[in-house]
Amino acid sequence: MKCPYCSTEVHIPRERNSSGYLSNPDQIEESGDGFGIAEGFCPACGRFVVLFLEGHYHEKGGLETYQETVIYPKYANAPYLGSEIPKSYRDDFREAYAVNGISPKASAAISRRLLQNILHEAYKIEKRNLLTEINEFAQLPNVPQHLIEAIDAVREIGNLAAHPTKNVNTGEIVEIEPHEADWLLEVLLELLDFTFVQPEKLKMRKAALKEKLDSIKNQTKQ
Ligand SMILES: [Zn+2]
């Protein structure tokens, strides 16, 4: 699982704390559908996480988990987004990030729509579907390699070419592949940085350099 705080791929140690129960306590058999709660500290950032587990319960072996859902923290700490990024984009990103632990499908729907909005509004790329738009964006000069890699993951994992609903009606809530919502968030984070944060940093570096050059020129004049 991904730690809801630090996003590191971790295994929350749970042997000590885990509990498992049969879904139906009146069941005579010793095994069946079951659930449980696990709690532990993220090995990477040391913060406290509580998971709801679903799986198959064996009286001797405990719960064999098929599915785990983070129930605490309720809203994860979203990565910091600077004020260079327009507020509506920041708000959508935070929402997609916050719901990812509870509903990756909802998160992916918000993310796909946000991705499309950025391509339309900041790049004026408007094509017949999201995949074509992403492909066109990826052709732009200077797109950093890590952004291209994240885009490739979304194109492949999300199988955008094969999913007209995801691809055309981007806000639609549809079935997704494992980690698709995570990769969409990754693409957005990199895209927001590339589009809004880096140009601002470059502007500041240029201004600082100009100031330095001017002061050298002034000194040599004197
Ligand atoms: Zn962590």
C-alpha cells in the first residue's frame, strides 16, 4: 500500500496489532469471508495509520487480506502546491488526492477532468479526446523525462485507447486499473510543476542574474 502521509510504497507492520473476524459470527465453519482492523506506524515516515481489511478468514491462519482501505487518516496530507498554480487547479488536485484512499475511481475521474482542463486552458490543446490531447502535449519541446514517464504509465495502465468513457467523458466515474489513480496524481503533480512553478523559478533566476550583472557593470564604471 501507499502511505497516506508520505506516499511511500510501504507495508504497515500489523502482525502485532491485527485483528480478524468472520463476517458472519454465527457461521459454524471455521473459515469464510472476513474482515479486520489493522493499525501501525509507517516505516518510512513514522506516522500512524489505521486500515480496514477485507479478505478470507481462517480460524488458524487469521485473515488473508484481499483488500485494504485506509480509514485513518481520513484525509491525507496533500503535497504542497505553490500559489503560482491557479487556485481552481490546486483545489481539484487536493480533492482528487484526498479521496484517493477512499475512492480511487472518484479520484481518477477528478484527475482526468483536471488534466484535460489544464491541457485546454494552459496549452490550448483541444482535440477529440484526452488520449489525443496527451499525445500532442507529450510532443512539445522541453517536457521533462519524468513527466513523459508518468504520462506513459497513465496511457498504458489506464488503457486510455481502449476506454472511450475515460477518454472522452473525462469526469465519468468508471472502473479503473490498480494504481491508475496514483499515476494520474503523479502526472498532475509533475504537470503543474512544469507548467506553473518552473517558469516562475526561471523568471526569478533570470531577474537575480540580471541584478548581479547590473551591479558588476556599475562597479566597473566607478
Ligand atoms: Zn509514511
